[in-house]
Amino acid sequence: MDHETRTLVAGRLLAAYESREPLEPLTSTYEGMTLEDSYAIQLLQIEQRLAAGRTVQGHKVGLTSAAMQRLLGVTEPDYGHLLDDFFHLEHMPIPVGTFLQPRVEPEIAFVLKKPLKGPGVTAHEALRAVDFVLPALEIVDSRIRDWTIGLLDTIADNASSGAVVLGSTPTAVDAVDLRLAGATFHRNGQVVGTGAGGAVLGSPLNSLVWLANTVGARGITLEAGHVVLPGAVCAMAPVAVGDTFTATFAGLGSVTARFV
């Protein structure tokens, strides 16, 4: 793609946020689209959001489960940006109508106390950069019709980002085994999923290291105070008006999102 085409696609994706009208899969519309095209389209959208007054408050990692990687035929994750207006307070009403096709998934969020910049970041360096961890719910959303996505579609669409709800119980990263931290995921009081941190690339820490090194190679630093969502511990669940979701993590507490 040339710059003009990338800009056109970025504009179409941004317009979908406002119109609530999803697009057909990008890879079926733009023949020859590449990984570099997709990340460039994502960044063009972020640049426009920043120019409009938004700020980057972190990053998310997607495609961290073996099942999702097999589904999309990939062998590594992808990433997207978290902006300030993505963050919602737990228990406070979240309007479903602000999304196109929302789904919810539980995660263990990292909050950084110092910057991380790759390449070359190691596991112990990443651990030293973490201030604390929090239970979290990510609201994933797709601007692609019916979630008919491939790798390039989701990357261009900011890794299918929607919103974030963080819990209120910070825990020191050395106080919990991130691999074994189990989660129970409830929708309206009914269990809709269970999992553990080990479902995320073997450990959420591996996801943080991957992210720091991957964005570092593109000149991006994970900043102090930023939130990193490393990936879901179980499958996502669809959202409807009136739903309440709660994820409870062993050793980390719980987090609740309520939709209206």
C-alpha cells in the first residue's frame, strides 16, 4: 500500500467508531495488504486521536492463546494502543451503544513504575519495571463486520481494542505466581469461563517481554505509569444491555463491569 491508501483505510476505520457501521474484512478489500501496512494503518489512527487531544495510557497484547493463534494461522501475538478514553471505572455503567460488537475477556493487567524499551528486554528487567498488577476486564470490539478477521484486519483495527475496566486491588508482582493465578469469569452470576495466567504465552510476563521488545524495535517505549494488558486468560463472552461481568482471580481480587 502507498501512504494515500493507508490513510484512506485508517480514515474508514476511524469513521466506523462514529457511524457504528462495521467494514468488510480489509484483506478482502485491499489485495496485497501486508503486516507493515496494518501496523502503519493502526498508527495513523493513533496519531489522529492524539492530534484530537487523546493520550496513550498503555498497550494491549492480543492473540496470546494457542487456540487463537491456530485460528488465525499465526505464531506470535499482536499489539494495540490503549488511549485515555478507553478506561472505565468498575461498577459504573458502560453504555453498550458506544461499541459496535463488544465482547469481554478477563486479564491480569500490569502497571509500570519505570519505562521499558526493547529490543533486548529480559524477564527480570521486565519484572523490575512493574509497579503492581490488577485484575482487569478488556472490552474487545471489532470494526470488521461479524468479527470476520484475520491477523492483518485486527492489527489495522488497533488489535480489536474497545475499552478497559481495572480492578481496585493492586498486588505486588512478587506476591503472586502469575502462571498459576486462576480466574473465574461470571456473566450475570453464571460462570462463562475459567482459566489461569499460564494461558497467556505460558505466563503474562512473557507477553510483557514480547511487547517491550516488539514495540521497542519500532522506536516505542512502554512508559512509567502505563497499563499493559497481556492477553486473556479464557475465551471472550458477548455483551448485551443489562449484563454484568465479574472476573475473580486467585490472589488478585476481582473486577466488575456493568453495561447499560
